[in-house]
Amino acid sequence: MKINSKLDQSVAIVRDHDTNENFEEYRQVIGKIMGSLYLDVEEKLWHKYPELRPKQMDGPYKVEESIFEPRFYTCKNENGT
């Protein structure tokens, strides 16, 4: 989840500081990486160890919000879009 958070932040940086064309290309690449991470790593891990599935993914494991800090980038607008 921390890796996904950092990848999301990197997409926001490109969105806020680069051309729309570069943003769209970057977002597609990062989306593929995140999809692979989810399907090839997280789901396999959670299948084997269901007790590690985070509550955010309908599991029992409580992830402390502090693991996402410090953020290396904050979006230009407050709602994250």
C-alpha cells in the first residue's frame, strides 16, 4: 500500500508539472505497474496469508496511516485531483 501511495504521488507530480501528453503516457505506465503489483504480488500474498489483507481491501489487517508519511508530494488542490 505504501508503494501504491508513492506511485500515486508520482502521477500527481507529472500531472501538475508536465504536459498533458506526458501525464497521460506516464499515468498509463504507472497504472500497468500498479495492476501488476496488485495481481502478481498482493493478491497472491493475501491468498496465502488472508490475515494480512488490509481492511481497505475487505480484510482484517489494520494498516496504520503513519506508514504513508512523510508524503513526498502534496497535490496542488486539496481533494487530490
